[in-house]
Amino acid sequence: MGRPFGVPVYVAPSWFLVAALITWVFGEQIERVLPELGAARYLVSLFFAVAFYASVLVHELAHTIAALRFKLPVRRIQLQFFGGVSEIEKETETPGREFVLAFVGPLLSLVLSGVFYLSLYAVEPGTVPGVLLAGLMISNLIVAAFNLLPGLPLDGGRMLRAVVWKITGKPMSGTVAAAWVGRALAVLVLVGLPLLTRTGFLGNSTDDISGLDTVTDALLAAILAAIIWTGAGNSLRVARLREHLPELRARTLTRRAIPVEPATPLSEALRRANEAGARALVVVDGGGDPTGIVREAAIAAVPQHRRPWVAVSALTQDLTDGMRVPAELTGQPLLDHLRASPATEYLVVEETGEIYGVLATTDVERAFVRAMARPSS
């Protein structure tokens, strides 16, 4: 949709589903207040759906601006089924910044709700502008209140995480606490929301509740609970991954490699590798400079009886600049390098340019799995 502050904004396909749902539900509400509109009420309701998500975008932009202020890269903003999300690529360095980054979104939603409330004094009650402003006031108030609930993945959960982080000095402790509170909230929403609607606690009339309304409320509660539960679990997994990320080191994950010339038969190259205890082959030119990596998958595809007749040059992936990985890379910089230049194998080199070995993406993936399986400290 655009790039405010240099951050791309996307609309997920699920937004069109929720926009249609809002148009239908809000249109039925408008009919009770303005029955003279007829079918035109759905155009007004559609305008409300777009305006509401514009408010959600402003909410997410608040997070984005705060993240950029703290020098945190933001990959994108996405508007989707239940609101929006700002994809911030790095964690904040302090609990104070984490708290501010989480709080600015609900704060701006509260400010928008106040602006729409004050705007009601400038319009006639019972008119289209009055209905729209009242709807936007209430919806932004709900967005702010819902996001302030103290459980991940909601903004209130991040604020709780920041508080626990500040008290314990451990960001992971804050994540665990906020994630479990988030799961408890999911159960509470699943059970409590339909009960609140049935008892009229939310201000609705219980006389007109039909079987369809009951099913709709239960379905909505189930969707909300699933989103909160899943988001809390994902927050735990991401936090655990980031905690173990420094353990991913190019040097420790690298396979020992031997240099071979392009015309070397595959069987001879593998014999030399076995004698040297190496697990990878690097093709070099006459001057000993590396020109390519013999692909592991290509080796496996050559039958045993054909290997004496196949030169390693036929199985070689030519080296590009992105396939050269400094041996000292670790953690996030290592992952960023691999993501920027996708390949199955990389040449790991020392600062002097000397060949250290070959890094296979399969080894990195296994290290990820092992890191995620280990308990958090």
C-alpha cells in the first residue's frame, strides 16, 4: 500500500474477509439507527471498515516509529484478520525501551478514541457522521483495551515482559511469564466471552439472542483464543531461539574440506577426503584459489560405479561473493549473511582469505533444532 517512514505496508488476503464481516455486522447496526438509508447502509459500513483499519494502521505506525527511534529495523507492517502487526526484526536492548515500544500503540489508539469522541460534538446525533464517529470511538477504545491485556502476543504482554525483565534482569523470564499469562487469557476468552454475551454483561440485550448469535459468539471467541494461544507459543519459541542464537558459530559448524583440481575424478577426490578426515571438497584453480564447491547432493546422485569417470568439475557450484562466509561470523550476522545469499553450501574463509572449510545449510538447520530443543537458562 505504501512505504511510510520507509517501511512497506501490506494487506493480507484475510483483511478482505474481515472487511466484509464488519460491513455486514455494522450495516445491521446502522439499520437500527438510520433505517431510512436502506441498502446504502452497507456503503457507510464499508467506509467504517476502511476507516477502522486506517486507525489500526496508525496504531502500528506508532510501534514502527518507536522502533526506528530505537534503531530497530522494521521489516514490514501487515494488516490482517484481527488487526495488524509490525514485524520488528530485533529485540530491544533494555526493558524500559521494550515497555515504551509496546505502550505507544495502545496509547495512540486511546488518543484516536478521544479525538473521535470530541468530534462527536461537532456533528448532529443520529446522522451518518455521528454514527461513524461513535463507531470509530468505540472500536479504537476496544483496540486499546484489548491490546493492554497483560499477555503475549498483545502489547500488554510485552509491557508485562518488560516489567518482569526489569525485576529479574532476565528477558527470557519476562517472556515466559507473559507467554503463560497469554495462554491463560486465551482460555479465559474462550470460556468467558460467550458467557459475558449471554448474560448481557457487555450491555447487549439478552432477549434477542438467537441460536445463530450464540454460535457466532462461540466461533469468535474460539478464533480470538486460538490467535492469542498461538501467538504466546510463537513468542516463547522466538525468544528461545534468540537466546541460543549466539551459539550458532560458522567456525564450529564448518566441515573440514580439501582442495581438488577440476579434472580430479570424483572417486579419487573422495578417497583423499576420507584419508584427510574431511567431509567436503573445494575446487581450486592452478594457483590454489577456490573457484567452486562440490555439491553434496550432486555427489550422492552419482552411482558408485560411475564415480571414477566423473570429474568433480561436473558437480561443482561456482563460487559467488555471497557464498564466502567469514569464519568469525556468529548468531544473527551469520543468519543474515546466509539469508542474503541462499545456497546449499558456503565456503568459510579466514581473515587472510585462507580456506577454513565448507558450511552446509543442513548443518545450520540441525543446529537450530538442537538449540530449540535445549531448555532455556
